Amino acid sequence: MMYFFIFLVGFLSVFTITPLMKKMAFKINFVDLPTKRKKHVKPMPLLGGIGIFIGFVIGYIAFIRPFNKKFFYVLIAAIMVIVIGLVDDWYKTKSREFGIVPRLVVQIAAATLVYKAGIVFSGYNNPFTHTYVVLPQVFRYLLSVIWIVGVTTVINWCDGMDGLAGSLSVISGITLFIVAMVKGQSGSAAMSILLVGVVLGFLRYNKHPAQIFIGDSGANFLGFMLSIIALDGAFKQTTVISIFIPILALGVPIFDSIFVILKRFIEGKPIYKADRSQMHYRLESKGMNEVQVVSFICLISTCLCLFSIILLLLRI
């Protein structure tokens, strides 16, 4: 019942806050303007991510509440990620592109704060000797930062259609919740179900046709929190094979982003240069409408997540 109430508070908070964010965005003209690359034909409010963040903090304070070093480090890091996302969104309100270097620097700094908080990929269980292998500190830092920045980025990259980033985050969040429950990790389970609740509350207004956009601030926040939940839960005490559980839980945005990076590299294009090479755009070019594309991608994500749960239950 505790997890149900955490979910409910997160859901109701964002469900209530989002219309206010929509009004505020129009009032201060914080809207995404149509361009040749974008599908929407009228300005769209960009403050959806702020409502998600507020709802998440409300749920955390109401139910989870360990106000320790880890909480404050993660809170500061999350605010950093949201703020740089808001700057990116502000550039969109001016029909301009924000540079990748400042975003990357801030995200690495935020990931370093998370590492300092003790949320680290520290090692794995050797399946042959049944001993825990602790990685050297430099590898612990690099793997942790690469994971956090990588997941933050791939969730942002999949935010190209109404409800897509949110729906994939919900599927991944439910998977990480199940993993945490099986492993007896109550803290990770609470964070996962809270994230699911706030995103579902937002999807009421973001599903096609969207009334409000999540913005880079919101997509970055979702990816950032999913990476931390996985790092602090699913990656703990893992074997070589079960390391793939959180990777599969976030499989669609991860594998699609790897494909996009390789494609851009082969074609000699800048890796971070926005184009229409993501899966959702490719499916749309094949004749699918937006609802069909989102549903199909979510189906693939669900299959990968089910496979990750099978790996978990097999305890390989």
C-alpha cells in the first residue's frame, strides 16, 4: 500500500500542476516555436518538465524522506540538469539551437556529484569464482559518469513525438520497480514507482495531440533519474550477465541512439547535430502515423523489459 500511495501522490501532484505550468508558459511566452524540422504547427508550452520535477520532489518529501548527503547531492545535480535543459528550451523559444558543450559540461558535473554521493557502479560478481570484483576507482568513476550522461542523453533524443519519452520512461520505471522489489531494494522501488506516477500524471496532457511539451529540462530529468535509480539499484551486486538487466530496461532509447551515432559518424555528420534519423522518424517515413509509431516503439520496449525480468528471475 505504501508504494500505491507514493504512486498516487506523484500522479495527482503532476496531474494538478501541469495545467498551471501550461498557463505560465503561455504567460511568459516560454513556448516551442514551429520549425521545418518539427511537426507542431503552433507554439507549444515548454514547462512540462518543471511540473514533473515539482511532483517528484513532493512525493519524495511526503514518503521517502532520507534527507541525507545522498539526497542533497542528487537534488543539486538534478537541478543542474534541469536548469541547463531550461536554457536549451529558452533557445527554442527564440528558434535557435543551444550548443552541446555547455550541456555536456553541466551533465558531467552533475554526474560527478552523483558519484560523490556514493551512487556508483562499483563492480560485479564473478560467475566462476563467486567473488565480488571491485573495479579500480578510475573505472568506477568513468563507468558511472558515462552511464548517467548517456541515459540522460538517450531519453532526451527519443523525445520527438507526443508522449514517446514519457511512455518509454514509464515502461523502464515499472521494470526497475520490479527489479528493486525482487532484490528487496525498497529505496529504489519507491523512487521508481514515484517516477512512474509523476510521468503518468504528465502523460494525460502530453499524449497525442499534446497540450504541453516535456521540454529538454523534463526529458533530461527523466533520463537522469532513471540512470540513478538503475545505478543505485539494478546494477548493485550484479553478475556479468545480469548487468544487461538495466540496459535492456532502457534498451529502445539506448540501442536506437547507438544506431543514430554510428549512422551520423559513417555519413560524416556531427554526432550531436539534430536530424531525423531516430527510430520514430524512420517509422513515420514508412507511413505510420504518430500514435502507431509510439505504440509500436512502446511494444518493443515492453518486450525488452520482459526479457530483462526473465534474466532477473533466472538469476544468471
